[in-house]
Amino acid sequence: QKEVEQDPGPLSVPEGAIVSLNCTYSNSAFQYFMWYRQYSRKGPELLMYTYSSGNKEDGRFTAQVDKSSKYISLFIRDSQPSDSATYLCAISGAGSYQLTFGKGTKLSVIP
Amino acid sequence: DTGVSQNPRHKITKRGQNVTFRCDPISEHNRLYWYRQTLGQGPEFLTYFQNEAQLEKSRLLSDRFSAERPKGSFSTLEIQRTEQGDSAMYLCASSLDREQYFGPGTRLTVT
């Protein structure tokens, strides 16, 4: 079992839709959770950072962490064509600064 | 603050040659990371520096790979005797704490 599982998609939604992106992880020691957005042939861009369980909101983006289920989510409200990208979840534990990434989910928002 | 910069952006080399990449982190960041990303995959951790000390190394970092961060500022990643399997995007990131900010990457093609 991989440490971080993420459905690679692709996921295609109409403009204005609510998008839900998810990852599951296997190691209960993970405590730091991040979501990155990556456009084609570019470096990942940090969108959201969450420590431990709970919700965090930033504009149209909401990150949720459920440590009991080892499940993290990113919601995008009022999706725009400019949101079309690959979204990567990334996780680390208390004893290490290295990030373990999911494979990424490719999202297309259709005008 | 100009963000993390990486040079060169693209490198094409013949199998067996040595290559060196450079990363300049965000100026006040004391932590610096190297990752490798292949098509359709999330980034994979290679190594991590805190100031000039190399604190973590992945088993992916074979003896052909070496990284340095003299004086705790910029970092270099050298690959000796390149192989076709080394073809990938090499990403550098930096951080003050847990939130890692990535550069644009160096795309290596080994022919």
C-alpha cells in the first residue's frame, strides 16, 4: 500500500461547479497536510497548509483533514477555467520535513 | 522576494555525462529541499538541508547523486554518469518552517 493515495482522474467539471479532491494516507504519524496546484511544466504552487485535523478556508478553497479516517480533502467553490491544473496532496510527519506526495489529480474546468 | 529560482531550466545531455543544477532559495529561508518528478507522478523527495547541514537523504539518492549547500545559501545537485532513467524534472523548494515553496524546476533529458 502506498503511503499516500490520490485518484489521478482526469476530472472534468463545468465552470462554476464545486470541485472535491481527495487523498487517503496510511501512516497515522502524519500531521502536516498541504495542497499544491501545478500547471503543466511548472513547479508546484502551495495552495493550502493544515496542521492536524480540522478545516481551513482561503477564498474559494477549503481544506479538510480527518485524521481518524486518514482522509484529506480540498474543495474548490465557483470553479474557473484558470483552475484547470493538476492538484497534488502532500503530507509530512512530526519527525521529518520531507513531503510525501500523491500522484496528483488532473482537473479541467470547462467554460 | 523573487521566489525560488533554478538554473538551468532545461538541460539535454548524453548518457554518461555529468550535470549540475543550481537552486537559489527564498532569501530568509533556512531549509532547502530537492525533489524529482517524472511524468504522471507526484514529486519524490531526494534530500533536505537545514542551513548548510544535509539532514535527510532518500534511498533514491544513489551514489551518483550529490548535493551541497555551502554557506547555507544556494544549493547544487550533481548527477554523475547520467543514465536515461535520470530524465525527469528536478525541483527545489525552500521553507522557514513546514510550508515549502517550489521553484520552476530543471527539466533534464538524457539521450
